[in-house]
Amino acid sequence: MRVIVAEKPKVANKIAYALGITKRRAFQRRVSVYEDSNNVVIPAVGHIFKLKSSVKGYGYPVFDISWEEAHKVDKRAYYTKPYIEAFKSYSKEADSIVVATDYDNEGSLIGYNVARFIFKGVEPERMKFSTLTAGELKKAYENREGFDYGNAVAGETRHMVDWFYGINLSRALMQAIKTTGKFRIMSIGRVQGPALAITSRKEEEIGAFIPEPFWTLSIEIKGQKFTYEGGNIKDEEKAKELYKKIGKEATIVEVKEEEKDVYAPPPFDLTSLQVEAYRVFKISPAKTLQLAQVLYESSLISYPRTSSQKLPPSIGFKKILEKLREHNKSYSKEAEELLSKGGKLWPRQGRKEDAAHPAIYPTGVKPTSLEGEEKKLYELIASRFVALFMPPMKRITTQVKAETNKLLFKAEGTRVAEKGWSRAVEHLYQQKEKEIVEFKEGERHKIDKKGKKKEMTKAPPRYSEASLVKELEKKGLGTKATRAVVISTLFARRYLFKGPGGIHVTDLGMSVYKILSKHVPEIMSEELTRDIEASLEEITEKPDKQKKVLDKTKKVLTKILEKFREDEKEIGKEFVDALSSMREKAIAYSKKKK
């Protein structure tokens, strides 16, 4: 009997359908198992094994860990038990096992744990696919590969490293507070530390910012506003002097037009999808990943956890465009134009690559019941795909300069001359245009209005969730699949909150940042975290390096914890004082509100 391991129940159903396995039975009334005479498809429910410390208590450091059935480690994972039992019920008759989980570190680790802990001694095979369409699943089954141990071992190493950091640092924090006779649950993680540091430094930068005055000059001709070419003026007296020089008339000394080709943005990888979904629809990065996962499991889009911005011809550009043409009137005309031209179809490509999966693309499967944000995200992905094959948009920028008493003022406008690829997305968002009045060189006009305005410099902008995800990617912190989760965790721990202008750091978050930066700055180190991340990525290609990476992690973490222990009492006192100050502040605010 060949056992096929799916990552989730919904995916198991799709795999069974693709392979023509129609017999379904409910194992323990909870787990849908699909089987025929040769195959059985059994779903996991994400990770059904979990890391557990072999040492009891709350001391640190602790590095002695092992894998255990999740329901035995965490009572909240009780729902995983029947899935484990379903696999076990076939363990004796299985002579072959096929891992059909997501082809990445996490998916491969899920399948690896099922294979080695339940189907011991059976060498697993691998199905590799990027969409859950019947055709691709069947092809992946027929062309099974050797198991991707690199992905699985990299995933396991990441889990172990994150466990070492999370458990040991959290225990150290709580132990420090215990030295004062107090108790509070506190936690920090490997990537959360640097992410908190990035937002805290931004908070300090904004807090330290002192607005400074500056003055702007402007004139108005035929209803068109012109601004002083010399830019902002810091000296008020100079601003007054220049303002007095503005005459009653101005001469148009330059009219310059420039036409530019603006090409379609590249295909979406996960980060650019998260950024664009936030820009267009204000959907948070974490929610975008959740919605994309639903679309993937519904066979509507390809695997979303990818860092690639490239699409291979093997996905069938023409076939997808033909199907999209029938689905939505918003871009059916554009798809028809592309198909009617004939010849080779070639999309715009981006720079980033991912060996495991291509960029995110629509499969061509017709959506049947999409609503709300799911529909918006699907439309964003499908429209971008059509836009990739279309000609560039032509944008004309016009700059006009006017002179009055040797003072130059300028006005700028932009307009779209040819919409090009933007026609495919205009039902979702419009291209920005700025109208400008028509002028000709040499014309002399009356100045209808002149202005001198005092303004103040503005503090640096705060991070949004999307821009913070982008910043973490830029700095090489976390992975494409974890960055949004890291940010959500910092919100959940009340280190961050959403306020006016974007992300704010709470008093608690700022205390954690300042105290840990003072005593154990390594916890907040971007460089250290980036170095670990690079080592973890390397394991995918060289799984034999796992021991070296784990040993190095233990060594680094042991030094950090030794440093922590030396300052334990001081750290504890500073945290208790900070918490006490926050409590007093909250009480005072509450009384004031009453």
C-alpha cells in the first residue's frame, strides 16, 4: 500500500480527486481518508509533531530537545491526535510513502516527521508541485522524485534554533524578574528582537525630532500654481526679500515635455504582493498571506510563499490567458488582444529567483464564490498577470518655468498618453495624473496671485506593516513566510500597536528594547540574526551542515545567556521599575479620563 501524505485535509481531497481516488472514509469520524486498492491519501493538519524539552523546570540554558506528538506536548494541539492515529493505522501495511506537502522547509519537515516517526524504514518519495490543479498534481505523482532532505533538515534546524532562542531568552527574562520577588510572563525571539529594535529606533528618531520652520514661495498664473525653483527657504528675512522681488508679470522661459515608457511591475513574489495589497486595499501583510493560502488551496493561484519574480513558459501562458479571458470582463478585452496577436507570449520578469517555486500567478481555474478581500486579492494577482504581457504605459511629464524679476518658478504636470498595461489594472486602481495648464515659451502673463507660506519640517514617517515587512526583507531578517508572523507576534505581545501614522512602540516594547540593548545587545543584533539566517538557508543545499549550525547556535546563545545571568538582578530590577512606572501612568490616565 502506498501512503500519500497531504499537508491539510482540503489538499488531501484535491490530490485524491486528481488521482481518481473516489473512495472516502471517515477515520474516527474526524479524518477524511481516501483510498483505492493501491493508494491511500491521508492528511496531516499542519505540524503534528512538536519539539519538547527533555529537561523539566524553568532553568536555562536548555538544549536537550526532541520531537514528540504535538498533542502530548501542548494540550491545545489535541485536534492533531486523530490525524496521527490515521497514519499509524496504515503503518504496518505501507510499503511506500509519498510526501505531497508544500514544497518548502515547513512542508517538507511535516512530511519528514510523518515518514521517520510513523513509517520507520520506508524511504519516502516526493511530489513537487506549485499549484493544486488536477493536471499538475497528477503530473507530480507520475514524476515522483527522491525526497528533498535538504528542505526538511533546513526546516528542522530552523525550528530547533528558534526553539533554543525563544525558550531560553524568555526563561532568562522571567528569571530576572523573579529575582525581585515579582512574576510576569515575558518573551522575545530570534527575529523579534531585531524587528523590535528597528521599530524602536524609528520611535526614538521621531521622538527626538524637533520641527524647524521654513518658508515657501509661489505664484499663480491662469489658475496654475508655480513654486520657487530655489526650493524651501530656511531664513525668514531672505524669504521676505525674495517675496518682495516678485513682480506683477512673469515670462514663460521654458516648456519642456518628456515622454517615458513605464513598464509593468514584475510578477508578484510574496513580499511584493503583501506590499501592493496594503497599498491598494489596506490589507495587512499577515492577512494577505492568509488570503493567498486560501486562494492556493482553492486551486486559484500558485504557491504564495515564494521569493521568485520569474515565470517559466512551462506554466502555459497562453492557456492561462485563454481561461482568464472567459472569467472577468475587467481584463477579458486585454487578454483577447494579447491572444489575437499570435506569436510568442513573454511576460515581464523580475530579478528575484526561488529554486522551489515560480512567482505567484493565477492558474486559470474559474473562481466560483469569491467575495470581499479574497476576491480583491485574486483580482490583483490575475490583473497583474495579464499586465505582464502588455506594452508599456506611455507617460508624459511637462515642466514649465516662469521668470519674474530674475526669480524662477516652476510647475509640473503628468499625464498618461497611452495606457498600455495599466488598462488591465484600472478597475482596481487608477494611475496618478497631475493636470497642468497649457503654456508656450515667450508668453508673458499677469501674476494673479503670489504667496509666502511658513511651514514646519515633518518627522520621519512611521513604518506601516507593509513597509516593515519590506524593511525586514531588505535587511535579510526572517523568511518570506515568517516576516508578517513576526510583526503580528510583536503586536500580540503588546510591544507594538497601530496608531496615527502607522506602527507605534508601546512603553513595554520600548522598555524591552532599551533594557536588552543595554545589557545583552546581541539579542537585538541584526548582524547576528542575519548570519544565522544565512546559515539556515545554506542547509537546504548542504543538510550535513545541520550539526555545525546547531553547535554554533548553542555556543553563541550560551555566551548571551552567561552575560544575561551576570546582570540578572539589574535587568530584573529595571524591568520591574519600568512595569511599575507603566502601571502608575495607566492609573493616572484612567483617573484623568474619569
